[in-house]
Amino acid sequence: MSEFSNYRSYNRMYKEGELTLGLHIPLENYRFDTPTMEKQVELSQLAENYGFTSLWFRDVILEDPSFGDPAVGQIYDMLIYLTYLASQTKEIALGTSAIVLALRHPLRVAKEIATLDQLFPERLILGVSSGDRRADFQGLNIQHDDRGQRFIEAFQYLNQVLYEEFPSIRSSLGVIQGSNLVPKPTKRIPTMITGYSQQSMEWFAKNGDGWMYYPRSPYLQAETIRQWRELVEQYCPGIFKPFTQPMHLDLSEDPNEMPTPIRLGFRVGRNQLIELLNIYKEIGVNHLFFALFDSKRPAEEVIHELGQEVLPHFPAIK
């Protein structure tokens, strides 16, 4: 049972016991270089036409070579670029992985995502996190060590201002009394906690609509999912809350190449990828989105092969 049974993007992506597939923006094999951001509209439309259910965007402000990856996300601001690609596509879900609530004022976030939901109804999947990039915190003069508490306050503020009429809010982040946010979302937006967000598993089992966690081997991920689902059942009995994860993918030209671990994912041939995805499905992963950053092959070529050969095994939920 889920409270999002009439939210279209959620229903195409999430069903208990099923696995669907998405893609991480930018759709490009840039590795440790700066993404060119070329052909993103065309590739997003290609992904949608094949039946991928989601595109995911990162909330990164500053380039920080010391962070250990191309720390620029999709170059452009998350919500502005998400809006742009939403306008160029029709039904593919648009996921934030994740809005850093410790760095964005929740009233601004509420105004932006409510507007997005009005313009593109039922297409937003809202991942939220406490953030981890020190350069962004320093640039905004926000204490990195305070991010857990800021996340909690922002999360509570965000939900009140989005879903309550004329809420009464007294927070260190601001006061609302006798005023109201407009527009309101057309429906409640599925909100996924990303990582631990400096909280306990009990907290996000209780408060999130689902959980998005970093890629791990199936054995380790299975145990983590088991613990989390037990807590969900304890705090929210009978409620289905989906589990989502990314996976970096270097798709081999040899369809039978066995999986080899790479940074945050695998190099693997498509036939073995299907086997691997079935294992993730069996352990309780409900949605998995591929990052093609570390691919040796062009993103367009990989999307075609995934769309033709892999996606039919993990189609959108009807």
C-alpha cells in the first residue's frame, strides 16, 4: 500500500517486488573531465522513448577538484536545468539526487518545487539530503558540522509550508504566521531521504516516503535494505516505501563480459548486467539509475543498447 497510488511518475517507477531503470544526468562519458553537456535534450528524449522511467539531477554549486570526482554535477543549477529538460520531455520522471536542504532555504525550495509541480504535474521525485561538499558550505558561510540539525529543521519547515494552509511556523529558519505559500503542489510529492542525511535509520524509516542509498555490492545492500524495511514496518505498518540506488556503468561491447567493480558500480556486458539487476531486484531495490560517466563508450550508443536489450526485462510499471 502507498499513499502515492495516483501519482503518475511514482506509479511508473515503484512497485513492491519490481525494479525499474533510470539514468543520471549528464548523459555523457566524461569521467574526470568537465562534462560538455552536449545533446542532453536529444539523449533525454531518446531515453524517454525507450521507456526509461527517470532522469536524476545533482545539487552541486562549486567545482572542487579535491572532492575526488568531477564535482560540478550537471554544471547548471539543478532546478533550472531540471525545468529545462522537463519542458523538452513528456512523461519521464525528474528526480533530485538530492536537494541539499542544509544549503537551500526551505521556503525557497517549497516555492520552486510547488511551481515545478504545477507546470509539470506528477513528474517530480524529490530526493533530499544534508549535503557533504565542504566547498559549497564554506562558500555559503554555513557550518558543515551543523548540517544534520539544519536538515531536520529545513525538512520540517518544507513539509509544513508545502502541505498546510496558513501554517504556524516558528523556526530558526524563519517565522510564518498569518500567511500562506502559493501555489501548493497539485498532489503530495514523493520525498526520498538520500543517504543517512546525518540522521538515524529509525528517523528516515519513519519520516521519508522512501530511501535512496549509495551503490554497494548486492550482499551488503541486501542487509541494509532488510534492516531499513524492518524499521519501516515497525513505524509505518503496511506502508510500502521504495528503495532507490544509482550505479555507475561501463557497458562492455562483449555482451557476456562478467562484472568487474569500478568506482561506484561495474564494468559488465549486457547479459551479465541483466543477471546482476535481477539480483538487485531480488534483494529489494525498486529503482536503479545508471550513471554513464565512467563508460568507455559514447552515452548514445550505451542508451541504445540498454533500451533495446536490457530495459525490456525491467519495464515501466503499467
